Amino acid sequence: MINKNKTILITMCALFAALLAVCSQIQIPLEFIPINLALFAVYLAGIILGPWAGASSVSVFVLLGVAGVPVFAGFKGGLGAITGHTGGYIVGYIFAALVTGFVVRITNDKIYMMIIACVVGMAVCYILGTVWFIILTKMSVAKAISLCVVPFLPGDAIKIVLAAVTGNRLKKLMPELSELSRSVN
């Protein structure tokens, strides 16, 4: 039974990595950092798969991109995407899924707690990404926040609510997956 459970969880991690790759391509290009649906998939991975499996699924996505598979926004891939302006946000996805999963785990499956979990995950991603952006561009903190955070907040609010509602619904439809992720994480 343990091997079957691990197989199911590995399959779910792969599916979430694929979902993240698809969501990354649904974008509105901007000058420095595109607006895309990637964080929606990141939040959902943390909510559904839990902290470690959620972060693992996002890590698979990141490793595929680093290896050159064009999974990042705008069908980009390769090490240059991680070392470029958006690299801190891409790496931040891993930590956002981890933190979101932990907050959901220690609270409950109420939608409002999932929203809070996603907000905390978003903050972690924004901090990592914006610090990396500032290091690369030598831009002031205020200017970087005005370019890299403020324009994204309305869209992220929508993604957070959608992820919480979707995650809550999926957890109710698939309670065995929630139990599986709790036993492995």
C-alpha cells in the first residue's frame, strides 16, 4: 500500500508541475516581469499536496526550466531565466508552495485560512523575487516595489481567492488525496 501511495503522490507532483508550466504561459507581458497564472498553480500545489510534495512539484518545474525545457513564462527555459530579472520569483515559487502548504496544514481547511496561507506564500515569493531583482538592477527598493509588486497585487488577489476556492473544493472531492499528502509530508 505504501508503494501505491507514493506512486499516486509522485504522479500528482508531476501533474502539478505540468499545471504550473501551462499556467506560466497564460500571461500578460510587461517590461520587466510578466503577469501570469503561475502563482495560482503554486498556491494550489501547496494547498492540495501539502508543504513538501507541493514544494517538490514546483521544484520539478524549476529544474525542468533550468535544464532548458521552455516552461517559464514566454516559453523560456535555461539557466539564464533563473539568473535573470525573474529568477528570484521563480525560485520563490518553491518557497511559496512550501509556506502555503505549512500554513494550510497547521490551520484548517476553511477557505479564509487557505486565503491567509496563500497571502503568506505570496509574501515570501515577492520578498525573494524583489530582493533578487534589486540585486541585479541596483534599483531602489521603492522603484522595484512599484515595478515588481504593486502592478501584480490585484491579479494575485484574484489568483489567491481562486486557488483557495478551488483547493477547498478539490480537498472535499478527493479527501483521500489530502490524507495521503498529510501522511507523506
